[in-house]
Amino acid sequence: MINEIELESGRISLSCFDFTGNAKESIDNGIKFSIESQEPGFHDCDFAENSARGYFSFVEPYEVENIVDGMTTMEAKKRIKTAEFVQAGDFLFTWGNSGAIKLLTSYISSEFATATKIEFEFNDLFNLQSRFELCKSVKIKNPKESKVKTVSLTGTLDCYSEHDVIEPRNHEIKSVSGIMNTPAIGKINVAVNNKGVIRIGTKKGCILPFDMIVWLIKLMNETA
């Protein structure tokens, strides 16, 4: 199905974007990947009502150092770099090669659609860590003038702000991680950072519905 993925390894790291517009129109009118012309673009895309799934690839040149007859030579080669994506309603989720992800979100943003990188704010991450069944870590950044610039707290954190290395009213939350009980697939390991990256860990072969990731974001935004 378009809106779910099998996690063969039990893990996935997703870059999250706010999405508006029509993904199908943007992709249909966009550039398609071609090995022959080496054009970067979309390929193997499927569409359903208000959702889309597919791949974006580009050809990357690189060199390999060889020794021939005692001499060092450079051999030019090419490889394909790929990112996969799922657009689900108001969100776009991508994973794979970071360079391909940058191109993907640039190419899908057009007169038909717009993808904007999500950055989770203090309240989003605070709400999430308070929802964990077990909080494993909270990474804090204090103001520049503080003696302690960054703090990584690990373990069960009932109230991390009580630690004396944290500026109580003037700090940022960089990332949080913990165990959460979800309505869709039960208990999962979740790690989220302020750069809009969500990492999910669960059992191998688990079927992950992207509606669950949407639910997680809305939970952070207190709109679920």
C-alpha cells in the first residue's frame, strides 16, 4: 500500500516536511529520472487520493584510484543515489540519500506544490518527552553565556528542568528519545530532533503506517 512500509531492519529515519498542493500534478509535470540522459528526477511513483509514493534518483560521478603497471591512475565511474518518499495529506516524509532528499524536495516544490522542512520547536519536543512511557534521553542547549553549553540527560526523566546544569527559562531542546505506546503498532522506540528528523525503532518486518507518523507529529503539536 502507498501509506505504509515494511521495516525489514525494524528501523527507519524520516525527514519531515509540511506539504501543500498536488503531488501528482507536480510529479507528472516534473523531470523524470533517466539513466540514458542522466537526468535527475522521479520514478516508480504511485498515487492515491491525497497521497503519493515514489523515488527520486540522480547520477553521481566519482573516481576510483587504481594501480596499473606500478602507476597510480584514476578511473571515472558513476553511481545512482536514491531517496524514497511518501506524501500523506499535509506531510511529506523522505528517507535515503541526503543529496537525493534535497533534490527531491526542491523538484517537488513547483507551481503545483510546496514542501517546507519541518523544524520541531521547544514545545513540540517537550510535549513528546512528556508523552513517553519511558523517556531515555533529552539533549539540551543552554545560552552561549552559560558555563555549560550543552547537556545530555539519560534515563527516566520525570522533570529534566530540575537539573542544576540547565538554565531554567532560557534553554533549547535539541532532541528527545524514549519508548511510546502507539495505537497503531504498540510500543516503539522514538527519537526526534529539532531539525525535523524522526527515527523509529521496532521489531523487524513491522508494517509501519504513515498515518502513525502523522499522529505523532499532531501529538507534538497538541492537535491530535
